[in-house]
Amino acid sequence: MIVRQLADELDLTVFAMDDPDRETAGGYCGDLLSWVMGRAVAGGAWLTIMSNVNVAAVAALADVACVILTEGVQPDPALLDKARLQGVNLLGTAMPTYACAGKLHGLIG
Amino acid sequence: MNGDDRIHLSYQVEGGDLTRAGEASSGVKQTLRKLGIDPGTIRRVSVCMYEGEINMVIHANGGLAMVDVGLDDITITLTDYGPGIPDIDKAMQAGWSTAADSVRDLGFGAGMGLPNMKKYSDEMKIKSIVGVGTTVTMVVKIPS
């Protein structure tokens, strides 16, 4: 499923979506950035409550398809800028991480 | 690029400012893309380099990152003039970290940096002298 479809299916807030046609499969939930660097799958969705600027760098370098800020977390302005600059798909939801991950699993495994 | 030619990249990594960490890694990623390196190799190099960059920013007030791209491998050399690592075996243990609380609040300092660098490189060497600095060399092989 591509990121744009995923955003529609889960009714996600779009903070930045420079690459809406990116295929996404699988995912990872985590807030410790080095754990995410080590464990996130390339092309997956990354669910986190971290909202600082480093999230954009981790997402780009770990090559995830999109970041979903869960639990209603809003991106810091610096993160928003960086996500747009680096072409990171940055989405958001009021859903708790667990609920969002459950729905994602049903959609993209 | 023929068999003997290698491309050399170098970046100055500024210390102290975690908001700018990743600039060198992003630069390398872009260059590797332009060179047509496969995405899996780019990702491995990116993880290794970013973790090293973060370490230099947090612990060593910055340093120099050099990346050497060949046909068969990419070698990353990170040199700093920070405090050095007194016990490298301990530093390599997953979960062990000396990072400050302010760093942990940002999601770093979980003690996974060096283990990630080892996991995603094919070879990794650390040379460190306390009070002088640290050099980390990582080799990522390019699949043929």
C-alpha cells in the first residue's frame, strides 16, 4: 500500500507528504532513536511519540516510508521544517500507539 | 570509477548541537544515491555513519568524518579529539551509555549506538586513547 492510501485509510493528519507514492510494508513502534535505527524496517511505517527534529534524520537515514506521530503528538516546528526539507512523509493520529499499530498490521502486515 | 579509483568524501562534524546531527550522514546518502549504490548498502552506511556522528556530537565535541567509496566497499573513518573511551568492551555492550539526561530526553543515549554500528558494518575497528581521542573505522561491503 502506498503512503497516501495509508493516510486515507487510517484518517491520518498529514504534516508533510513529499513522497505520497512510496510503497510501505511492515512497521516499527519505538521512541529510543538508536533502537529505531537498529530495528526499523526499510520501507516500513514508524510509530513514535518523539517529536523533535532528530526524528526526521532517523526516518531519512533508516529509510522508513513514513513516520506516524501517535497519541495526538504534534511535531516540533523544527521537525516539520526538516521533514519537508528531507522529503520525509510525516503523519499523525490521535490514536494510541497500540491501537494504531493494530490497524496498521491489518492493512500492511 | 575503475578498479583503482576511489571517491573520497570528508565532512566536519560540529560538536554539541544535536539538532544539526545527521547533516554529514545525509550528505553521504545523497552522494551514494547519485553514484547508483544500491538502497540496502546506502541504508547500512547511513545507520553506521549517523550513529557515529551522534557519538561525536554527544561525547567528543565533533570531529572529522571521512568516507571512501570503492567498487567493492565503502569505508567510513570517524576521528575525534574527545575524551577517549576507557573501556571499549564495556562501551560495546548494548544498553551501556554515559550520555547525559538532556541527551536521553531527545531519544538518544540508549547505549545502542556502537552495537548498531557493529551490526550494520562488515568490519569495525575502534582505536581510542583516553585524553587524546577516538578513531572508529567501519567497512560496509557492496554486494556484487
